[in-house]
Amino acid sequence: MIMMPRLDAEKTELLFWDNSYMKEFESKILDITKKGVVLDRTIFYPTGGGQFSDIGHLQLKSNKDIRLNVSSVEKIDGKIVHIIQEKQLSKLKISDIIIGRINWERRYNLMKAHSSQHVLSAMIVKNANIKTSKAVIDVSGVSIHLDKTIAKEKLIAALLETNKILSSELEIKTNIISKEEIPVSLRNNLRGHLEEIASNKIRIVSIKGIDDSLCGGTHCKVTSEIGPLVLNDFKGDVIAYVFGDAALEKMTNLSIGAITTAKLLASKPTKVFQRMEKVIKEFNEMKELNYQLVKSVVKSQMAEIKKTPGQIDAFQILMGDFSFAEKKHVLQELGELPDEFLAIFIVKGPILLITSTSKKLPANKLIQLFIQQTKNNGGGSPTVAQSSISNPEKDLKIVSKIIADFKQ
């Protein structure tokens, strides 16, 4: 592609700062880069501040048959670049007038996502005095990274207040002012890092009585547009959630799931957590009892096997079925073998486990011969090797025949 001559790219006017609800706009191409185009004005939000960019398309005003997909929008070298496939850029030239349209469904979801994050972050500060260090804002959900771990009770309080706010009609306003114009009362409660903004002009997003934040993102007009918020995950200092219709769907599934689980546990839905704690405790106790029982059975069974080792050709062999036990328990009870011994066991998996003290037929050699015949997967060392199996009885016979037929 032959690049067009560059003009001085003026600062792109951010139309979405004044009106996040614009779906279409007209603009002039200021610059063409290897990645895309720079426009004199745009409604496309560039990735930044935790919010993902808009997508959509550009169309030449003089030839509407030329339609270019915008896959993302990025800030590159101080310019807002609308990313377009390189082969499509040859259809454009500087000063062309274009008509741009964003994917409105995506944009609206990003607006709701970003506004919901402001409310929840503000409620976390109010209830736990913990600040948000980072937010990832996408159409499918939001994750908030906190400065430190939040207690479950504090998070519950913040979520309850957030959902009350999201069901109300609180207005969300944006205001662009200079730093010196910020009232002292506002400056003291402003969320964000004012000192990190180089420009004298700043943009403040305000939710009356709830939050005032430094923000360049796109937002709803009122909180009720967002819909409810439901957690996806909570890991102490990271909170992930969905909102709006996705939250309603999740709440429905969670409520039905809670009722179903409660019936299985013979409990009330509101008591499922307490009942599960008891069930988990009982399960862990049973697991420990089973663990001790398995160890005991392995020890007893191994002692019997060691009393009467078998013989195949020149090799003495211990063989047994421990498919109920983990490999480590079997090896632990097996201990050290005398010279020129093979131990062949089925362990939990099912897995064929072979140990060898024979230099004539090391364990990995025997496994290699076995997998050549069975096409199973396996490997190991001269002393311990293993292979996946599907038919324990049949596979033990295959191993026995390999040993009997083995020639140095």
C-alpha cells in the first residue's frame, strides 16, 4: 500500500464526552497510519481507563459502497487511531469525509458496565474504606481489583446498597472543568488521581450524593438503565460481576439452583450454606476414614503378595490389583525389592505400574514393549514406569506374556 502524505494531526474531538448516546457521526480524515485512521472528531471510545473500545464501521460519504470495519480503537503516540485492515486503508485518503457508526448494543452495554463500576466502587469505599486500584470493564461483565482484601460482610453491605441505587433514578452527569475550578468540597471527595492528569482540563462523572470520579469513559444518564448486579466470583481483593439482563438470568438460575440444592440437602434455601458446611465437614471426616482404610488394606494385601512371589522365566514377580489405591500408597508399602525382581500392579486410574531391580529388563523397557502392543501412553525410569490401561485383566496377561517371551 502506498501511504498518503501526512498532515499535522489535530487533536481529535471526543464527541462521546458530551453525548454517550450518539450512534452516528460525520468526520474528516486527518491522518492515515499503518494501523488505521485518525479523525478530526469521533464517537468511538478508545481502549483506556479499564474500558474496552468501541467497534463499528466507517463509510465514505462520497462513495457509500466503501464500508470499512473498525475492529478496535487505540491511543497510539498521542493520537486516537481507528484500527482498520491495512488492505482497506488504500481506499482512503487524507481529508476524505466519512460517516462513522458504532456497534450500539456493545456501546450501551459498556456504558452500563462502566456506570455500575462507579457505583459499586463508591459503595465499597463507603462501607469498607477500600479503594479500587483497577477495573476491567467489558460487555460480558466487570472485575474490580481492590487495594486490599474486603471482608465478606462489608462486601454484602456494599452490594445491597449498590443494587438499591441501581433500581433508583439517580442522574449521572459529566462535567469538563479546569483543575483550579474544582470546589474544595468536591476535590476532597474526588475518586481518582488528579495529580496524574497532565492536562488542565479534566472530566468528572458524578452520581448525585453517591460518587464523583475523574473519568473519560462512557456512561448512562440514570442509574436505573443499568439493571441489577450479581457476583460471578469473589477472591478477597478481586470482585467479578455481571449486570442487567445477564444478572437477571444469573439470579434466576441461582435461585432455582439454591432451591434444588436445598431439597437435596433436606434444608431450607436460606440455610443451604450452613447445611453445606456440615455436609463438607462430614465428607472430609469420611474421606479421612476411607484414606486410613485404604492404607490398611494396601498394607495387608501387599504383605500377603510378598509372602508368595511368582516366577516367570528367570524373573521373580510380585503382581496384584490395587485399583482402589493411589500409586504413592502402593509404592510406599512395596518398599525396596531384592535384586532381579519385578513388581507389576494395577493402581487407581486404572494405571499399570511396574517397578524393577533387574538390569536385564528395566521398568521403562517393559513399559515400552507393552505400549508397542497396546498403543497406550506411558513411560518412566529403569526402576519405576507406568502406562494407561483400559482392561486390567487383559493387560496383565499381555505383560506376563511379554516377560515370558523376553529375550536379552
